[in-house]
Amino acid sequence: MFDKKNRWIIVSNRLPLEVKNDEIIRGSGGLITAITGIDSANPILWAGLVPGEDIENDYLASLKKLKDKIQYHPIFIKKKEYHKYYNGFCNDVLWPLLHYETEYVRYDLSNWKTYIDVNKKIARNLSTLIAKDDIVWIHDFHLLLVPKFLKKIKPNCKIGFFLHVPFPSYEIFRQLPMANHILEGVLGADLIGFHDYSYLRYFVSSVRGVLGIYPTKMQIEFNQHQTKLGVFPASINYQIFREISKSQETALLMDKWKQSSFEIEKVILGVDRLDYTKGIDLKLKAYEVFLEKYPQWRGRIQLLQLATPTRTEVPEYINLKNEIDMAVGRINGKFGTANYVPIKYMFNFVTPSELAALYAHADVLLVTSKRDGMNLVALEYIVSQNNDDPGVVILSEFTGAVSHLSEAISINPWNIYETADAIFHAINIPLSEKARKNNIMKKFLFNYTATTWAQRFMQELEAYKVVDQKMRHISSEENIPLEIQTAIKNHHNNLLLLLDYDGTLTPIRSEPSKALLTLRARRLIHKFAITQKVDVCIISGRDRDFLKRQFENYNVYLAAEHGAQFYNKSKGKWMTLVTDHKKKWYASALKIMLDFANMVPSSYVERKDYAICWHYRNSPVEFARYQAVKLRNELEELMRNYPVNVISGKKVVEIKDHSANKGVFLRWFLNRYDFSDKAIIAIGDDATDESLFKELNSNKGITIKVGAANSAATYRMDEHTDVLWFLEKIDQML
Ligand code: GDG
């Protein structure tokens, strides 16, 4: 069981509360139903955006008056910014794409930028709220980048993410131009939850295809951070729906409904937001087919469709509304009589009691969603049924709910003939069978409530072991940590800088030959190199020719191939530090690697003096990754008696002399030269820098890791641009 004291910070796009004329109004929708249904012993703080100008004071004053178990934390945002982020990106790009409706997608670069900014803003705002044992649970596609931004600021905080909508297949998702950013963003979470296993599977295949990462089991490792995946179907608060359905108000409303339609024997109900994903058009077509095929039911059956308004100002939605209005009019015109209206259609919101009355009144609930993450309406309908005469659910197979509502009649909504027959079947099911079906599903929902959903998710999140990041964060938004400043001052500004190259002094490029120093970096290194007090040593996996070209005229030490070769700046000479075993393994390893280079398009072999690399960063991901595993196995098998290491890096397999190691090099370097009067700082970004950090930590040096991954270093920075900022700051100090 989990700790009931921990506060849950729930984050969603909007807060579920709006202030109108000094009054707080609660919103509706699936996400709100699921979250407000949670009855938890843990204190909950719900954070979300509140768009509007100059509304802070009124909103906060109204919130103060609100009596609620949940605490609310509004994040205020200007309407214009909200519009670009919410309508411009969430609803014009993500919503249709995630629901397979790619023809509705409208890209606009500036809206994407606003989406990034707003996600960043939310993460920053949250970071000021989060206390030590808080657990953060972020909801839905509006906030896909928040996990990454928040993890950066709060690496020790447990962050969960839940997707309320479907995750589409890779072939759809890959169309998204910013697919990689979206995946990288959400992978900042420690746990990602989906309604259905199929969504999880598609997510995994997209991670594989887009990012080229191979997840193991239910876990993904990205940037050395582990993200767990899980299936947690959302649910509703059983008690609340039971209570409303049994209330007097609901009973009165139901009587009213019955009186107004006393000649109708069967009522088919539809409750959907008027959205193209909900398939109301297909429902109407199927109902029309039903009335054609089963004329005996004309005059005796009615479709009661509640379509709640959504995005009413958007052209696509206006068109959709016109289309539905016309179809309803046409069917009513075709089959209606002076006493009979085949479709009762409401484009409106109803109160919870009115909704409960509709649920209780209807004989069949018809859900024809083209895609629907879950569909809570189906769950609400089941729970609201009267035991004496329960109704039947016809449920689209494209909803998440279909996986656990075992007794619903499952249909493919595109097959309108099948749906028409399903209606006929549903209204003819004997009472005992309807009761049996309803009991099974009701029992399931009695035990599996919104609280169970949240507890299961949070339990799993709490069990997640956040790798204890004791590393202190160095950020260009603050100053250089005092301990570093003191260490430099204590050594009278004498300093030895040990700097990795790729990913530290330059960004990682898809073509390694293009990873060159910027002018800013060159100037800095030059400035350090001419100072008597500062020594610089570049320690890289690159070969000596490359380093020579890059640092030709600088007075710096160079360690090439992870320290296999060393350039002594005072003597202007290179020396080899590893024993030359090369003759024994080099030629056969090269032959194997060249074979792989011939086999995998755009892959190539880089020959160094004491190492060989097979690079596949520009090759077809799946195929190359598969071959990389094969190559590694083959090299390990065939070279097992030689003094070599085979390592897999970022889209590279490398075989190298085992004594070429940055830690080993550093030990030699510090023994050979006397740096005891200098403060020593090492900065690096990849796995090969870890041995260097460990060695330097035991020599009381300062070690700095670039990137979010766990590391032996004492400090960490976010990216290579922070390294340049840091070095400039040091330069100013000297
Ligand atoms: C998203 C996903 C997923 C509707 N009209 C009225 C009203 N409602 C309430 C219903 C229900 C909710 O809104 C609709 O929930 P759904 O789950 O059916 O759909 P979305 O809003 O699209 O929700 C969905 C859900 O998130 C949860 O994860 O299931 O797939 O798209 O609770 O009762 N409530 C009131 N008046 C109305 O007129 N009072």
C-alpha cells in the first residue's frame, strides 16, 4: 500500500472551475468526471490553467469561498496565448491526429512554439509548489512536454503522466512533424499510463520508430532515465452515480420524460460531445437503416440524442453541426408523422440529474465513436440502471471501454448494417439476460472505481525508484555554485580544465565531421590557453587527427581515443599510452565491421588508431538497430580472447583497446604532471566520462555531467550551451 500522507498534485490543462458573476461553476467532460470521482485519503492539489485578463483577484477570492476537499491552484494565462496553445495546437493538431483524423490537422509553427512555452510555464509554476514528498500526476495531451521540463527542474520528484485519449498506430503518429519532441517530452515522466493495452503497444512502436530506442518489457530507457509504462483504464465514482440516479429529482424528471413520450416503447440514447470523433453521423445512418429494415418499429422507437456543444466557433465543428442538423431533419422528415418524432435531438448541456434521468429512462445506450480513449458515458449508463429493468449498451469497438465492458454489444460503427441489427437485437433481449449482463458490468464498476484507477496508478508511481540524483544543478539562470568559486579562489585562480568534446563543447551532430567548435568556444579556449594560470586538456573519443585539426594552434593538452594517445603541449609531441596489441585484433574486427557497413545503408566504419567504430546514425532505424545487436554479439564472441572492449554508444558500436579509458588516462596524467596547486574541473556528457568522474572524485576534483542522466559526477548541467556559459563565467572570475 502507498503512503496516505503524500500529497498528490494533479495537473490538467484547465481547472474544472470557472467563475461567472462571482459564482463558481463546475465544468464537465470525461477528464473532469474521472478526476473528481477520485475519493482519496491523500490530500489533493489540482493545478491547471485559467485563461483571462485581469481575473486573478476575482478568481482567487471566489476560490477562497469554495468548500472542497480538493485544493485548487490556478495558473493564470492571457487569453491570446491560451487560444494559440489550446485551439491552435492541442485541438488543431494533437486531438485529430491522436484520433486518426489526419485530414483535420492544421499545422502552424507559431502555435507549436506557444505549446512549448505554455508547457514550460506550467512546469516552472509547478516547480515552485512541489514539496519533498509530493507526487505529481499530469493529465492528457495538452501537457505532453511538461514531464520533461519539470524533470529538469525537479529531478527527484516522482512524475506520472496519463493519456486520456487514444495513442494511434506508428504510421499515423509518425506524420506529426514534432513527433520526436512530443515523445521526448512525455518520456520525462517516471510512469506513463494508458486506458488500453493497444495504446501502450502503439506508443512503444512509435518510440522505437521515431526515437530508435528499443524498450524492454514495460519500460523505456531514454537519456539514461527509465520510464515505466502501464495500462490503467479510467473509471467513475460508482456511489455518486448511484445516488444521483436514485434521487427524487431524477425520479421526477424521469416521470416527465415518460409522460412526454408515452407512445414510445423503446428509447435509444446517445450522449456525446458534438465532436467528429464521436461518430454521431454513423449513428444516425445506422438508425435510418434500422427504421428501413424493421418498419414494425416505426412509431414505437425513438433515438434521444444529447449532443453537448464543443468548440462551437471552429469551422469544422460548425460544418459538423450543420451536417448532423440536416441528417436529423432528413430522417425525421422521412419517418416522422403528426404523432411521431423518430429522433429527439438536443444540442445543449443538461444538469447531472437530467443526465441521470436520461440514462435511467433509455432502454439502450448507443455509442458509435470512431475513436474514443475510453468513453465514460457507457460506464455511467451501466451504473445508473435500475435493477428491475436495466438497459443494454451497444458499444463501438474503437473505444477503450470495450476492453473491460465484457457484456456490452460490440459493434464496428462503420458497419451501419451491423449496428442496425445490433439495435434490433438489443431491444429484443429478454429481461433476465439484460439483468445478467448489467449485473456483471455493474459489479465490475462497483469494485473498479475512479478511486481504484487513481490508487493503482499512484501506487505504481510511488513504487518507482527515482534514481537518487544527489547531483547539484548548475544553471545559467543562477550563478556558479559558491563551492566551485571557493575552490578556484583557494587555488589562487590556478585551474586545470578537463573537457570532453562532442556533446560538451559542441552539440551532437548527425554527421560527426560537422561537429565543429563555434567561434565563441574557440575564443574561450584560446583565452584560457594563453593564461599562465589555466591548463586545458581535451579528453575525447575522437582520433588524434581530428583533435589536431580542431586545436592546432591552441596551447592545450589533447587526449585522443579515450586517452590512448596524448599530445604534450609543452613538447608539441604525440605519445601512445596503450600497449600496442592492435595487430592481434584490429584487422579481423575491421573485416567484420566493414561487412556490416556494406549490409546496412548509410552506415560506415570509422578507423581510429586503437579503436574502430561502426556508425549507423543515418541508417533505417529498425534494421540498423537489429544489425547493431548482431554486430556486438559477433564481436564479443570472436574477440573474447583479445584485450578489447565492445561498447554500444549513441547509434554506434565501438571496439577499442581495453586500456584506452578516460579514468586510466587521468590517473596517468595526474601522476605524470604536478597539478597539486590547481583546482581541477572535469566536464563531460557521455558514458565514457564516468570513469573520468570517478577517478577525479577520488582526487577531490569538481565533476560536472552534461545532460539529465544519472552519473558519478557531483554537479550536472542541462546542455552544452550551459558549458560555454559556465566557462565564460569562470573566465570572468579569473
Ligand atoms: C475524454 C476522452 C475518455 C456530457 N454531456 C454532459 C455531461 N457530460 C459528461 C458525461 C461524461 C463526460 O461528460 C464525457 O466523457 P467521455 O469519456 O464520454 O468523453 P470525453 O469528454 O471526450 O473525454 C474519453 C475521457 O476523457 C476520460 O479519460 O473516456 O475517451 O475523449 O462524464 O457524463 N455532463 C453533464 N451534462 C451534460 O450535458 N452534467
